[in-house]
Amino acid sequence: MKLVERLKQIRLIRSFVYAFVGAASYPGLALVNSIKIEGTEYLKCLPKKNVLFVSNHQTYFADVITFLHIFCAVKWRKKNRLGLPYYLINPFTNVYFVAAEETMNGSFISRVFKLAGALTIKRTWRSDGKDVNRTRDESDTQKIDEALNNSWVITFPQGTTKPFAPGRKGTAHIIKNNQPIVVPVVINGFWRAFNKTGLTFKKKGAKLSIRFKEPILIDYTRPVEEILDQVMHAIEQSKEFMLKGKHHLINKLDK
């Protein structure tokens, strides 16, 4: 096992990374911008393992960092708010997130953030800014399966920050094989506040929103295509939601 993988398993290391990243990112989420959180009541009764969060994606890092803030706040019995970030003293670390390997190796900051629980995978459709077509690496799927056996996992089915991009079947395969509790999440405003990486401000005073929905009732015996369609509809990235609201239109044109 590589050193980074070993370090990720040490709770003290992950807690330190959470505290560092959390302290650095909190002002951008709650002070420079404002954040609206909904649906944290659905998090309180979840089991400690085999829970998969599926969400649309708007920046490389700000989205998942916000998830971590919220999970920590909920652990400290806060409802639909962050409040003061004293929750970083004893953060919630029983969660991993799926991320592209090249993204997590792109900078020193992203390499450090790996220690927060990144499950790095090789994208089958994109590499180094170019379209590719390669088979799925079974070891990547195994990483996610193992993480679900012991904890929560966050994934972004579209694998890109482009709105209304098609979902990837890999997410549906994970759901079908592991039969986890699937919690859909809808985020907005991050594309407006941050650049693509989510580490630099694009606009201050933006309204960020993150809404957790009730877990999806899934028939795990259905084909992966149907499961994926159900997930994409739940995170409001299906054709039915395309151009449904003004903010979706602006979001699409902005990209």
C-alpha cells in the first residue's frame, strides 16, 4: 500500500487535514459568500457505512469541501447551518470522495487534500485535457467498494463540472453491486462564486446552496441504465430539468 493510502487511514492525519482545509475555506463559504443548506435532517439517521452521496458538480474542490464542512457541523448537532467552525476541533472523518487522479495530482494543495479521503480514479473518457476511450480500471471500482464497506462515499456521476453532462454508468454499477443507501444532493452557486478549481474567487457575495434530498428508493435488480436515469433525475441533471429555470440557463451559457 502506498504511503498516501496508509496516511489516509490514520484518523489523526485526516483530522489535521480537515482542520487545515476547513479553516482556510470557511471564510469563502460563509463570510465572503453566503450559503444556504437544506435537508440535513436526512443525514442524522444514516448508518455509518454503505452510504453513497450523489451530486451534480460545479468546481473541482469547493463542492466536496462544503460537504465535509456540513458533515462536521451535523456531527456537532447543527441543523442546516455551519455557524462558527469549532466543529473542526473534532471533525467527521468517516467519509471518502471520488476524484479524478489527474485532478488530485495537479498541485501541491490537491495532493495534500488527497489525505482528506480522496478515492482517486482514472477517467475512462478524459485524460490530460483530451478525449480518450479506455476500459474501466477494476482496481478503481474496488477502492470505492472497500470504502463503502466501512464509511460514506461522495461521488459526482457526471465526472465533470459541465452542467447537464450525461452521467457515467460506473456510478450505477457501484450502486447495483453494493446496494448502498443513495442520498441525492443538488448544489448551485459554486460556479458563480469560484473558478473551475474552486480555489479562487470569481465573484464575491454569491449565494451558494446545497440541498440534501431524501434517500432514493432503488430497485437494485433493474438495469444500470435505469438506475443511472433515476440518479440523474434525483440530482436534477436529467433532460426534464434542463432549461427548466433561469439559473439553469445562465449556468449552461456561462460554461
